Amino acid sequence: MSRFYGDGYGIPGTTGVAATPGDPVGGGGAAINMPTRASMAGQGAALPPYMRVPVWPPQLLLSTNRLVGHQTRDYTAGVLNAAINVEAISTIQFDIPCIIYAITASAVTTNAVAFTAGLIPLDSFLIGFEHSNGDRLTAGQARLGSTICGTALRPRMVGGNGWVFDRGSTLVARITPLQANLRIDIVVETIEERGPTNIAR
């Protein structure tokens, strides 16, 4: 039977059950209780329990490797004339590691008919984002576009370290039109981290 040590990170002697003689350092096991906010505080006399970090504007964590280059790139997604009140999926595949730091969107009608009374372009659809690994970046149900996205003039900035995507991962946009005959465009602004060439000697 495996034993659980420490505070959820397999570190004996921090908080929780102390290691017994003969137990390997870092011995693992199933965590009965997942870590809480209080249990994740920094420990040690020289380390404060918490630190203040600004989340606005975004402060991206970029590589300091001199062989890694950084490039700004806009990735796009969207739906065209999708069924009203039915969720449609649009995806963006990332072939290069990148960080999303801003989101913009808009919608136009495709049949020369005005928006339903009271709707503005960003509120003519619901939207939610998730990572291809199942992590919901906008937790809960999809919400009105104006609560999640900005415009090209006033982008919605993803605060803190942004949304980090590794090579081969996918951003999934769940879009629900609230009016028929809409073109809905989504743009995510990213910083790509470009490594050395894939040619090796």
C-alpha cells in the first residue's frame, strides 16, 4: 500500500505525514486530498509565503536561450453560417510553441439583414475556449462574446503569463451563433518561440 507524504507534492517532512526510516525521499502515492490554497504557500525562513505579481498588462514568460527567437503571429478561427443556437467547433493548431496574450473577435451578417434588435456584433454569439488536453481556459459554459473577447481597437488581454501552448497542441473555440447567417471571426495574438533548425549533425 503506497503512502502519501508531505503537502501533495511527494516531499517528506514539509507538512502532513513525516517519512519513516527507510522510505525513499520523494516517495509517491495517491493524494487523498488535493492541495488547497493555504497548503501551497511558500515554506522556509528565507521565503515569504506569497508574493505580489502584477497581471496587467500581460507579462509573458519568454525563453532567455540565445538560440530561441520570438515572433508575433496572429492565428485565426471562426464559423460561417452555422446553425443558430447550436454549438460549432473551430480549432487552431499550433506547430510552434507559443503564448496567447490577446483575443479579438467580431461578427457580420451574410444576408444583408441587420442584427437582431439589441444585439451588437460581439454579443451575437456565445464563445468558450479550451485546450486540446481538455483544460477549459474559460471555465464553465460558453458566454457572450463581449465578455470573453475584445476588438482590434481594444483587444481582450490575457493577463499574467498568458495562455501557453506547446508544439502540437490545439486551441478549441466553442462558438454558438445567436442569430442565423453570421460570419464570426476570432483572432488570437501570440508570441511564438522559435527554436533552432531541425537539421542536426
